[in-house]
Amino acid sequence: MQRTQRSGTSRATRSLAALFAAIAALLTAGSALLTVGAANAAQAQAPAQAQAPTGPSAYLAAQLRHDPVYVSDELPRAVPRSTAPFFAAQARRLHVPTYVVVLPFAASGSPDSGLLAGIHDHLGRKGLYVALSEMGLSDVQAFGMSVPGAQDAKTATMYEMPMDATPREAFRHFTDMLLSGQAHQRADQARARYGGADNSDEPPALHTTQTDREDQSFLTGVTVIGVPLTALLITKYAGARRRSRRDPSGGTAKGGTGRAVGGTGRAGPSAEPGGAAAPARPRRQWPSLELGALVLAALLAFTASRVFDDTTTGDGSVPTAADMRARVDRISEGLRHDPLYVDPEIGSPLDAAQHAALRKRLGGLPVPVLIAAVPMSTDDESQGDEDLLAKRLHDRLRRDALFVLANPTSGRIEIVNYGVPVEPSYLYDRPGGLSSADPAAAPLGSRLDKLLTYLSKAPRSARPGRPYDPPPAPDPVAQQKLPGLFTGDFRAGLFIGGLAAMLLFGLVVAVWALVRWLGRGRARAVAAAAAPVEPRRTWLRRTAWAEVDALTAELESVAELPEAARRRAWECLDAAALLVDGDSDGRVDGDATPAGLACAIVLARAGRAAVREPSAPAYVCHRNPLHGTAAERRPKPPAGRRKVPIRPVCAACREKPGEVLRLYGADASGCLGYHPYPLHPGPLAALANGAGIDQLTREVRESFGVN
């Protein structure tokens, strides 16, 4: 029985051992199967992840899922990321779900690009989707709901906003237009006004640019110096002309004339014995014209400073330090985990196969290479400078490598060597297709593949490469600040304004001289008609009778006249009547000589002058008595010169001596023809010696035997 119990116990023990061994085998097999399944699942998941939906629409939808406003970090100089709250505040005014993306113009897409539709498909939320760029409003679409007037507000905004409008201003204008309730009318008006084929009518600019400020400074300089100087020169010239008319000799007047030095119209304060006036002491005068010009210049400068009062350009948004380093942080973080980085905001120039192939090739190169496929713009932190971006990436990564910056929009490829011992000339002298090419004609993926093949054959150098430090990008705050109005081209404007003032003054003087010349020519023509040098007998007869009749009418019509003037006028009329109508038959005498008729004309005109101006001089021009009364006697010659008789002259002959009157008749030798009037017999010849009107009337009466 004991043997039977022992055998039963041993069999049970062996059965339990076998059971445990089977269980262990099953566990081992299950573990192996689980490991293989996990590996297969991982291998299956990798292609699935590689084939996951990617692209700008998916990336932007992921960003909008966390915040309804996304501002790209590629435009810190134009649209800083710190301005996102402004866009959010404007979007909340619409009281509808609004999603706003601000992207570079190359990535913002046109209405036909389907960017907003793709974002909506990935985001899966209804609302109003708005895309903006540094150029303004790009596209507006509503999905899953109706937003009346959205498209009209978009049209009005795109037409009415000028080219320099910022995204902030464009989105605010769009919001105001959509809330105004007049979007449709404004869209039609804007389309009719600005939608012409020639686009000649553009909305006025909103901001003052650097070029505008240079033009303003130049215009201010021209105005500040040109206008006052022109006014000063013309005023002084007019004053000089006026003084010259008052005192054409420009000298010191003598005693008794009442004319002072410089033509001031006042007599000197003291006089020498014997009648000669001492030179008048000129009074000290403030340069009133010059002070007036300075005051005018100051007023113009003050007005310009108030009109051109902008101190900055743009809408006032200033990027922060975080805005300026955001893109560099994003790219460097991507390169830290992957040597091939493609900007997610743009359509990838590489498909999944190209991306994987390039990553594999980068891992097998003999030199470290980092590729960043990112767009470059003058509005980014580097202001479009690839060398500066490469330096910032190297400083952030602290890693030596060949930095390859590929611009998907322009097709440009730039290589910057930081610490890699590669021959520099080999990098610089690479084939042209590996530097720049049209992205449409030469896809970026194939060019990068050829570039990696080229870099794999790069010869080594003894020293690691190190580029020159690029110049820093301009400070965005200083870049927006406008120079002072009275700097820059202001000095050039002062020079041009002064030159323009001189030219304008010369033009005014020339035009005035021309007008005076034409006026003098006309006056000479009128004077020649009234006082010809060689008058015909018919003219003398007709004019003598007309002048006598005119003097008779004026004497009959005048009511009051000083006694001296009345006496002279009546004496002139009596003497002229004797010369013209000695027979008193109411007609010009047939035997009236040219000298007698000319003398009658002179007397009649002198009488009319006494009636019109009782203080008129009692002398006529001795060169041609038909010119009328004399302005003054000819001045005496200076001391030491030969003395000549003082003879009266008219105003015209005073400036330029005219020709001597010549009358038809016989001279002393009996030769007929036109001879100077002093050679003709009769009282008229006395005028050549400076005789006055009173003496002439007496000689006429004596010649006719009338007392």
C-alpha cells in the first residue's frame, strides 16, 4: 500500500511539473508573438504616419484649433505676432465665429487656391474664415453659416484700401464695412471708381514713407528759401524802379528843387549859401524787406512742420524681441530633431518619398549638412538675408554644419559653411542649377538631391570654414521712424529754391522789360501819330483845326480856372487862331505855311495843357514841339565841361533824345524839302532856343501886328 501511495504521489508530481512547463512554454510563445506583433504594428504605423494628412491647411487648422487668430512669424516687421489680440478684438465685433490667418503673400493663397476651404475641412468648424497678408486682405469665405455682406465688404475693402494699407487697417476696414450695412453700395461704388481697366485712379496713400519724407523735405527747402527770396527780389526791384521814376538822375538835388539825395522827395536839412543844397544825410533805416522775408520763411517752415507732422511710418505696430526671434526658434527647433526642415506654412515642395530619400542621404554624407526649406522676405527678422539667418541658426543650435537655405518660392539655394573643413571655392563654384532656378521648371526636390550628390564629393580643406559676419539687420523701430523734416534733402531744396528764385526773378525782369518795350513801342507809335517827325501839309491843316476847336470847347466848358492858367490858355487860343484862320472866315487859310500850322498846333496843345493842369510847365520840347509840354529843362553839364544852353525837353526825349521836327518848305538857299523847323521863318523857330509859351504867343501877335 505504501508503494502504491508513493507511485500515485510521484505521478501527481510529474503531472504538475508537466503542466507548469506547458504553461511556461505557452507564455514564452505568447510573448514572442506579442513582440512580433508590436514590431509589425510599428512598421505598419510608420508608413501610416508618413502618409498622414500634411500641408499648410492641416498645419493652420491645428493652430486655429487652439486660437482662432493665427499670425505667421515670418512677417515680424510688417505684422508682428504680438498684434494677434487686435485681430481677435476686431473679430469679436462681428458676433460670429471668425477664424483669421495672417500669412506671407506667397502662402496666403488666392480665392481659387482653396486654402480657406482646406483649413475648414481639417478644422471642421463653421464660421467666417479670413486670410490676410502683408499686402492686405486676401480672401474671405463663410462655411456652414450665412454672413450677409461678407463678399461685398471684401470687395469694398480690396478696392478702397491703398497699397500701403497694413493687414490691421485692412481687417478693421473690412469689419467696419461689414457692420455698416452699406457693404453692397460701397462695393458697387468702389468697383465703379477703382475697377477700371487702366487702374489710373488709386486710393490715396495712408502712410508717409521714407521716400515721401525726402520729397517733403525737398519741397519744404524749396518753399522756405524760394518764396521769400522771390518776393524780396521782386519787391526790391519794384522799389528801385519806382525810385528811378521819381529821380532818374539818382543824384543830389540842388537848392530850391525840393529833391533830396536818393530820390526821397524831401529837401536836405541844410543849404549852402548861394542856393546850393548840401548833401542830405541819409537816414538809417531798418532792412524791413529783409526782415519781412525772414518772417515769411519762418512762417512757411512752421506751416510745413504742421502739415508734414508724421514721425513714423506704418500703423504704429512695433515688433517685440519675441516676435523677432520666433521664426529662428521654430526653424532651429525643427533642425535640432531633423536635418531636413520644411516650412509648414507653405505647400511642401517635397513629397513623402523625396522627403524620406533626402533624410536618408543626409545621414550618409561625409560632412554634416542641415537643410531648411523656408521662404525669405524683406519683412522677416533677417530682412531677406540668408547669411544672417544662417548665422542666427548656427548661434542657436551651436552646431557646426553646412547650412543649406532653400527658398521654395524663388528657387534660390544658399550654402553657408560654419565649421566644416570643405574647400570654399568648391561651394561657391557649384553649377548654376544648384544655386538658383525657376521652381516651376526645376523642382526643388530634384535640385536638393543633386546638391547632396555634389556635396558628397566636396574636397576637404585644412581649416574649417567660417564666413564673414553679415551686417545686422536694421532695427525695426528705427526703420519705421521717419527722418526729420529739416534734414536730408532739405539742404538740396534750399539750394534749388534759391536757384529757382533767381531764375524766376530773372524771368519776371525779362517779362517786365518786354512788356515795357512793347508799351514803349506802342507809345512811340501813338506819339509818332500825334507828333510825326515829318508831318504832311494835309495832316498839319487837319490837326491844327482840330486842336483849335478842342481848345475852344475846353475853355467854354471849364467853370473855374486860375487866372494865370486862364490867361495863358486864351492867349494860346488867340495866337493859334491868327495862325490858322487869320481871315476869320471859319476855314484854314489857304496861304498858311507848314511852320505856321505847326506853331498853331503847339499853341493849342499848350493851351489845352494849361486847362487840364494849371501847373503845367510853360515850355515845350525844343527837339519836337509837337511832343507837348516839357517835363523839365535839360540839366546843366558838370563843372569843367562846355556849357550849353539849357533847353526844355519832354519825358521821352529826356530818356532818349528824339529826332528834330522837320517841316516842308524852302531853306535859306531856296531848296525845297523837309528841313529842321528852326530853319523855317516864323515864331516857331524861337522854341529851338528854349523860348517859352508866353514868349511864343507874344511873337505871334507881333508878327500879325496885334498888341
